[in-house]
Amino acid sequence: MTLQDNRTPKTVTAAMVVIGDEILSGRTQDKNVAHLATCLNDVGIQLLEVRIIPDIEQEIVDAINFCRKKYNYVFTSGGIGPTHDDITADSIAAAFGVGIDHHPEAMKILTEHYIVSGIEFNEARKRMARIPDGASLVDNPVSKAPGFRIENVFVMAGVPAIMQAMMQSILPELTGGAKMLSRSVGAPVAEGIIAADLGALQKEFPEVSMGSYPFYKQGLLGTNLVLRSVEPEKLDAAYDALLAILAQLDADINKI
Amino acid sequence: MTLQDNRTPKTVTAAMVVIGDEILSGRTQDKNVAHLATCLNDVGIQLLEVRIIPDIEQEIVDAINFCRKKYNYVFTSGGIGPTHDDITADSIAAAFGVGIDHHPEAMKILTEHYIVSGIEFNEARKRMARIPDGASLVDNPVSKAPGFRIENVFVMAGVPAIMQAMMQSILPELTGGAKMLSRSVGAPVAEGIIAADLGALQKEFPEVSMGSYPFYKQGLLGTNLVLRSVEPEKLDAAYDALLAILAQLDADINKI
């Protein structure tokens, strides 16, 4: 579907940069993209690009500097732990051309955390308090080591439970636009049957993005049809028209 | 970890471009990245970047033209069905600056398929035979509509079962480099405990990429340590040294 059709002035956009060799090696299945997309949808922000890149500083710098200029918000996941391969904070500082140092508030949070836990706050762990100059902290209620925000870039952990908790901390800081609404219907109709009518419907409703996704379930072939728009009346009208088309095709429709 | 350390002349690289609003909306969880990464690993090709982009021609053109120059191979998934939102083939033709038309062999495959199936081979379905000039077909044993290869770019379907079948067809065409070998160990040790020794070990073995991934399982905190290298002797030596470090830490190691 053509998201361009919804590029009204009200549209607020975002990109995600997933930093992690473990995703690129196939060792770990990413779960953060879908979570972020869903959270952003709920507050009226459209995720328009995801980049998954390795733990290499120049790659991180290039991706961040491209995305932060093109989109309203950028979210990163991964690479903010205590080990030598955690280079995200330093790379973000390099991208913005600012210094990086142990952040007083981050040091305080971690010092208290390790006193309470009875664990040594060693040099490696102090790396997790290194925050680019000018950044503000993002609360981490799970394991304390904070994420951070610098301008329109939010830096989060890669472990899904921590990323999700940080996302909760971030959401109140975001200014969304028009909320993307969606209606969908699954029909036991092959894409090739509905394609012509759907294309004509798309031309009739340029404000509604129409996506068509084939599925095979228990030997049955069908299509999930997804309509999305920031304009509720147009969305409803297009959806009714779609149902009429499917009824004409005598489809046994299951509303989803 | 720093893949740069393994950038020997033998390294063969790849990028993936996932084309699909349904992934960016959070509606669909991508499964193709991990599958491609694993397949490529097995033949000695390193996946170094993934981009997930919407069904917008200019976005597809830009991503393809960037990636096909930077990496040895590019793989795409999504957008090659019969509906109006399936614009991948046209966008790839635009990226290469070549024409696109119904491909005789693709038309033959689909004509036969629809005769056997007793289904109408209508105009929408004929869209699936549109292939950029100069491309060769990629076999699709699942639903027949072919993918294609143009220069170093392979275009596949987004439905995981079809993408996986196409990948099987593609594998014999790929020329891999040195195979990335890996050894890993999960230890009930926090990242902050092992970080200093691991960083020193990384410096001792620059040919081995060392990744550290924290986990929380059943209330236990631990770290998965992953060593990767194209040099088996160096990998084994680094792994033995890592086990010695963990033994000194008195860790209860479970070899994975």
C-alpha cells in the first residue's frame, strides 16, 4: 500500500535502528520492531523504516545521521550494556559530534542500585553510565542502567523486557499526529480474484491505504485485506465498499 | 562485536531489503530475516544489513541502489503478488534503469499452473509474470509465481513458506566465502562480572568477534557469550581461553 497517500501535514514519522550482530547472524529473532511499531501506532506515529546494522561505529553513525534528519523520531535498540561490544552510546555521541562522559544522575542511579544489590559497581558497569553530552536519561525500571534521549533520538536496550519498559518511560515524551486507524477482513478468496476490484477501490479512496496479504491456513488459500487511514469516515466508507465487493464475490467473510 | 575484524578478502557480504507495510505497522512479525541469515551463514555469506521499508517506489529504488553497490548480494522479500500494492518488480526495474514486461517463461509457467488448477489466468495474475529486462527467474515450487535475479539482487516473495522455498532455489547460485564459525557458552554470570576479562580477551584475539548477550531466565541472570571467526584454530584457542576465565570465576557453565 502507498503510505504516501496519508502524508498529510498531520503525519508524524519514525525510524528504528536495531544495533546487533546477534540479529544479523540469525541467532536471535528480533521482537522489538513489532513492539515499537504497535506502541507508535497507538500514539499516532508511523514507523516508516527499520535498519538492522552491526556493532560497527561508522555504520551506527551513518544510520543515525540519515534517519534523524529524515524522520521526526528515531529509536534504537541494543548495545548499551557493560561489555566491549556495547558501543552504541559512544557511536551516538560521534553521530552528534558531542562529548561523552559518566552522567552524574546515571552514576547515582547505578551506585544506589549496586549498593542495594550488594554487587560491586566495577569499571565495566560504570560504562553503562556513559551518556552523550546534552542527553537526558530514559528510566529503566527493570535493570536500572538507563537509556537516553538526545534531540529526536531515543536509545534503548536490546533485551525485549528492558526495551519494552523503557518504551513505557518514553511514550509520554512523544508528540503524535493523526492516529492511523485500520480495519481488516480475512476472506477465503485468492489475491488474484480480488486484485482488480481492490485496485479500483484504491483509486476511488486515495486517502485509504489498502494492503493485501495472502495466507495459507490448513490447506485453504485466502487473503487478509487491511485498510488504513487517518480519516475515519473515509475508512468506514472504503470498508463498506470492500465488504460489498466481497459479498458480490460470494465470499464467506470472517471479520477480524 | 566488531565484524570488521573478520573483513578478510575472503569475506562475502549481503544485505536484505524487506518490503512491506505489514511489518512496519507491527501487524506481521517478520520471520524472513532470521531464515535468510541462517541460510547465508551456512554458505559463508555474512548478512551485514537489513532494511525494512514501505511499499513506496522511491524508497525501494534508494534502498536497492545503495545496497547493491555496497554488498556482494542483496535479497528482497515482499511485494511480488498480483495486487496494486505489489510494486517490487517495477521498482527494481526502475532501480536498474531497465524496462519491464511479461516474461515469456514466467507466462508459460503461470499459464500451465492455472490450466492445471482450473483457475482463470486474469490480468491481475499476469502482473506476477512482469519481470525486469535482463533478469533470470527464481523457481517457486509452492505457488509457481516466480521470483527473479537481476545482477546481484535476488527478489523473493514475502510469505515465509514461499520465501524459504525460493531461497532453496537460489542457494546453488551463490558463491560464498570463508564460513563464519561460532562457539558459544551460556554462563550464570552477569555481564558486568565478565566484561573486563572479555574485553582483554577480545584484544588478544582480534580475529575472533566476541559478543555478549545478557539473559534473564526463571529469575536467574546470566550471559550468553558468542565467539565467531572464519579461522577455526583461533576460534578454538579463544574459546578455550574463555572457558578458563569462566572456570576462574567459578561459573557453572552449560555448554550450548
